[in-house]
Amino acid sequence: MEYNKIISVTGLGGLFELVGSKKDGAIVRSLDDKSTKFVASRVHNFSHLESIEVYTQNDNVNLAEVFQAMEKSNEALPDEKDATAIKAYYQQVFSQLDFDRVYASDMKKMIKWYKAIKANNVEIKLSEASDEETGQLANDDVTVEEETKVEEAQEGHS
């Protein structure tokens, strides 16, 4: 399983491997229970972990950099229910985080995602595509989604 195929789906907990895509959605496999299902793009949004950035005190960094720092750290992962321990953990592991803009819920989610990635032996590594190319792909996905909504709206008025 490759890091560049891991996605988050709005409205569904956990992480998923992108198995295939269709015009109206995607076929995904849960990293938790390995179940495979179709997820409609009309109901859900998809975010590749490769495209997620995290606020820092300087420039934003890719989520993979935070995961790599977590991987290199000797610090034990904190209890997901203890917001104070989570913040203290990130102050040790990735002190550049902008703690005013990265909420406790975001930090908790990063810990859950990190655990899922490690449990599935996914190597935390960005694909060879440049950031510019990755940004272009993300923009294309939005355009397709917007076009679908426009088409649906036109069909509804016909």
C-alpha cells in the first residue's frame, strides 16, 4: 500500500486506500477493517493525505513531514482523549506547529491517522510528482466536481 493512495473521506471516520475511481465517486478500502465500498462524490469529498498541509509558524508543511517527525521521535504517542498531553506531545515532536491555528481536534486526528498508517505498514513518503503538479491535480478534481453539480442543477431545471 502506498502513501499516495491513502485518502480521507468526509463523513466517514478513519482512512481509506483509493482502489479505483469512477465519474460519480470512488471505490475505497478501509484501513481499519479492510472492507471495500463505493463512495459517491455527490455526498462525500475526498482528500489525499499527500495534498493536506499543516499550519506552522513559518510556511505550511505537508502532513507527511509531521508524520515523519512523529516516526523519528522517541516520544510515546499520547492518549487521544487528553488534549493537554496531545499538545505537549506535538511541542516536543514538531514544535514549529502553529498551535493557534491547528486545533486539538486536528492534532487528535493526526495521531489517529498516524496509528492507522503504521498499523498498515505504509511508508510515509510523498510521490515523485512536484507540489505544482499535485496542486494541479487537486484543482482538476474540484473542477470535475463543480461541473457535475452544474450538470445536475441543469437537469433539475429541465
